[in-house]
Amino acid sequence: MSHAQESDLRSTKIAIKRLHKNFWLRDGQKVEALRDIELDIGEGEFVSIIGASGCGKTTLLRIIGGFEDADSGSVEIRSAGQGRLATSTVFQEESVFPWLTAEENVGYGLRILKVPAQERRSIIDHFIEKVGLGPFRKAYPAQLSGGMRQRVSVARAFANQPDVLLMDEPFGALDEQTRLVLQDEVLRLWNEHRRTVLFVTHNLDEAITLSDRIIVLGARPGRVKAVIDVDLPRPRNVISLRSNARYGELYQRLWDLLRNDIAGSDGGHA
């Protein structure tokens, strides 16, 4: 059974219907960012969104996260119950609080949710260790490398135990070696906790390595151009996966879908 078929059998976590978004420039010109987006994301599914610059990937993620409103259409996130955050977001830009230590950053959302102190401590300890920050738990962000700060952000997002985890190019600013390490850590965390994840990336390797499915958005206005099932076995190893022949086939298919859009991209961002 394919991942897509498995997704059909599991309960839908995110239902996006006929979503449309426009922006207006200062001169009054309308820019159509997203057009008639229709998507169903399954419970516990890891889905990446790719496309040329300016196709609306981040705009779509921001609407799902409640940071922006759509002009029409709907986004429904089916909650697992009270006391849970609907979404938790990891941004490309560093979003840790500089006045809090690593462990205080990881536990920030839990404190806001009023999770009891003993339970909060247990969750913080678990995720600090999972991302390899045990020796640095008392360090402040200024004392950590960029990769370590993103590990704090990832640990905090998983610790919040949201219904949906949104990740907007979280490793885009990191060097290749650090990026590979963090991809492996996200895979391990996801395999253990099975959060529903929407992951925006420009990196085709990253999308294939992490995902159950890949949503390809067409050039502006962003619309669903293709949905690709990543039929590679789990659990996965970031490096060894690249020797799999199917990996190369998926990469070529994605590139064929994106090639013309990237060539015609004006380099804008949406």
C-alpha cells in the first residue's frame, strides 16, 4: 500500500478547501498569491511543500498557522482535544528568546499552556536530550551556534505537542553539514512522536528525505500542480537514502515539474 493510500485511510488532520489569497501593492496593483488550493493532510503525515520562489509556499503556511487571513476558502485543523495548541511553528529566522536559556526556551510554550511543573520538567528533559543539547541546557542563545539555536526551536515545537507542526525552511540558513544532522534529528523525532508536519523547503533532497508526500505548487498564482507520493521505506537515513534508485527517480520527477517555473521566476517571495 502506498503512502497516499495510507493517508486516505487515516483521519484527515488538515482540510483546505478552495483557498484563495491576493495581495495589493502600494500602487494599487493586485497580486494573486494563491488560487483554489485544495488539500487534505492525514493525521501524523509528513508533507513538504515545494515550488519556485514567489509561488506562495510561505503564504500558505502562514494562513494555516493563523498569521494571515485568506480572501476566500477555508482551513480546518481537526483538534485532538482541549489543552493542545492547534499549531506550532519553526521559522527560518531564529525565533528563540535571547533572555531565556536553552531549556527555558524549550519549555516556554508548556509554561504558557500551564503544564504542571513536574510534567513540564520531564518533557523539557526528554526533548533537550533528543536534540543533543544536554550539555548546553543552561546556555543562552548568544552562547550557541546557529545550528544549536535551531535545535532549540525544533525541540520547543515538538515539546508543545501541537496538533500540527509547521516548519518554514527551518534549515535554509545553515551549512550543509549542520542541515544534514538536523534532518536526521527531525526524522528521529517524527518517527517517535508522529506529529502532523507541513514543511516548506526549496531543497528537493530535503523534501524527498523527510516526506510522505510532496506538494508541488505552480508559479504565481500558487496552485497545486502535483502531489507526489514518496514511496521510500521508513525509517530513513539521510545519507544512505541517496543511494536508493527510487530516490533519483523522485528527484528527476520533481525537477521536471519545477524546471520551467524556476527559469521564469522573478525571484519574488510569497
